[in-house]
Amino acid sequence: MKKLTLLLLLYLPIIYSLNAQTIKIAAESGLNFSNILLVNPPYNTPNPSSTTGFHIGALVDVGLGRFSLQPGLLYTTKGALNSTFKYLEFPLNVLYHVPIKKSGSVYLGTGAYLGYGISAPQQGLILYDGFGNYPNDIQNPDFGLNFLGGFCFNNGIFLNANYGMGLTTLRNIGNYLNGFVDETRPSINGRNRTFTLSLGYFFGLSHKIRK
């Protein structure tokens, strides 16, 4: 609940800027290259293998001079090989745009995301019982930071790269099973790490260079 409140507070600047700014809507999709960063793993625990997934969704760009706010909604996959988690993700990023003559603009940005888990197959290195609030469940929601950059053409097409650094520890308790601490199950935990490449388009308008 605290994480949801934090993200809602991050959205408040958008509400106060709507009357004076241009709003642009875009769709985007692309590839995810994700893994799980282990937290205090037992000795000789193998690192998880990365997995490839995808994301698809929409975003809104609220222009603030050379800066812009970008809230969005994505369906996205995260996790590691044999431990793929599916989320509805709500990112909010702040971007700074640098004009490149008449072709478009380069941008860099950072922000945060809140991911609500909707599917967690029960397999893989990190043992768990699905999304939920019980000790051996995967914590839900997932909260983290974004670091991104890309290029937006004047015709509305944009290319984007993003690194998502999860801050939420995935499992509530590392080796809990059926109401007891199970010493036979390794106390392994981790955090989501995801690198994404996206292609998107602003519908019905040109993404003008910021002066």
C-alpha cells in the first residue's frame, strides 16, 4: 500500500501541469532481457540464467519545455529462466530532450515503476507459491527504478532502451513451506533486473523538437 501511495504521489505533478502543457499519446512494444539478482545466496548457489520476454503498452508524454513527464501502462515479463513473472506495470519517468538538428531529439531519463503481478509459474531456482502475501509467496507489487534513453523522430517514431532495477525482495521469506521454516529448501531470494528495447509511435501527431 505504501508503494502504491508513493507512485500516486509521483503522478501528482502531471495533474498540475495539464492546463499549460501539450499531451501526446503513444503505443510501444519490444523485447525484455531479464534476470534475478540473488540476495545472500547459499555458498555455491548457481546464478540464474537470463530469459527473453516482451512488453507492450501505452504511454503519455506531458511536455515541460525540454523536460517531459511520461506515465504509462505496460504488460511485461520479468524474472529468470524457468521463473518468468508477468506484470501489469505502471512506470513514471522524467525525461530531458536534446534537439538533433531537424531529425528529432535524443533523450535521457529516470523514474520509478510499480508492477502488479498477475502470473508466476511455480518452478525454477527460487522456490515460491505464486504471488501473494503469505511467507513463501512472491511479494506483490514489485517496485523499482528506471534508467532510460532513446531517440524520437519528428514523424512520431521513437526508439527506447531502459534498465529496470527492482528494489523489492521477491520472496517474503526465503525457506518457508506449509507453515514452517523448511531447512531442506535453500533460503534463496532475489530482485528483478530487466533491460528492455522498445519501438513506439506517437499517434496522429509529430513529436516536436523542444527548443
